[in-house]
Amino acid sequence: MLMCGRYVSPDDAAIEREFNLVHAEWKFPTNYNVAPTQQVPVIRYLDGARQGITLRWGLVPFFAKGEPPKYSTINARVETVETAASFRGPWKRGQRCLQLATAFYEWHLDNQGRKAPYYIHLNDQSIFAFAALWDRSMKTDGTAIESVVHITMPANELMKDIHNTGSNPHRMPAILRPEDQKAWLNGTDEDARAVLRQYSAEHMVAYEVSTRVNSPKNNEESLIAPVGRLSESTDEALP
């Protein structure tokens, strides 16, 4: 299971209210089960102004000629984001953005060998931002593909306990504090690096949800309803 491979994104109106955006050229509903390769809402700083736009989740590097790589590029590790071939370009060019969410999902392996999805949200931000990078890659026909990747880091105490399975356990997304979003968007490289810190566990709330979230075909508000272990009965395969 990929680290932070599913999350919940807000609708266009909620983003515009929260970030005081005007004349954003987008229209989309809340997505309760965002999956890789989907178009997702981000805010970036471009041509001297903030811009709301939807980008492909899963970075297509500028050198890839518009073709998605065979390896996963939905997450960039904070330890190597400045040096990894796919991410060092947008990092050096200052192509940072806010990948917007209201919650995310992680999977927990219990003592019985059962993988259960957990819904994690914040108690101090209703809409928050993953620290993310964007890039533009041109296809041979001249079509531009714009895409995004968000950054991950070692888990805090809450996420270390929850996210204990998959190929990259004990990690969490880099979530920005509201006061750090400006530095991430248009500060210096040093400013941006300084705000990549673990979000406090005291401001994170987590509970188990239905395994229906395992399938990206399911996308409705009921996915975020809490469930008890005894009521869980779905056996859908993990993504």
C-alpha cells in the first residue's frame, strides 16, 4: 500500500472561501476517495499571483515527455526531495504548491493480520494543505501535462502507530500550518525547507472506517463514517 495513497478533497466553493480565491476556473464536488492519477485541486503561485488549478496526482517529470513513469510519483520523501531525479527539478525551480485536503486515509495492520483503513483529519484546520511540488511535461505533440506530488516524512507518534504496514510504514504527509503556507508557496528554498515539520499529533483525529474505501470506485460521504471492528464485514481487496 502506498503511503497516503488516498485522501478527501474539498469542493471548489469551500476552497475559494477558505483561501479567498476569486475567478478560479474550476468546478468540482467533494471527492471522498481521491486516488492516484486523478485531477486534484491545488493552489500555486504563478506570474505574481495565487492560482487555483487542478493537476494530475502523480508527478510526470519535465524530462518524461508527458509519459507517466513506471514507478510511483504520488509521494516524495522529504529526505531526498531535493536530490531525487524526478523531484529535484521542480524543487530547484521553486515549483511548490498546496495540495488541498480535508482528510486522508492510512491502513493499520492489527494483531490478527487484518488491514483496516483509518480516516485522519485535523481539529484545527477544516481544509489543510499537503506541502507539494508541481511540474509541467510536454508530449511530442506539444500537449502539456501538469502534475503534482506531495511530500512525506517520518511519522509523529499517532501516525507511527496507525501507519504500520505497506512498503513505507511509519510515515505521514507533510501538512502545512496555516502560517507556513505563504513561505512554502513563494518563500526562499531555505524558508520552504524550514516549514517541512511534523504536524502535531494533538491536532490530528483518527478513527477506523469501512474497507469500502479500498476501491476507488466508491466515492460517497458514507466512506468517512466511523465503524467498529465488530461491524466490519467487507472483504474487498486492498488497492
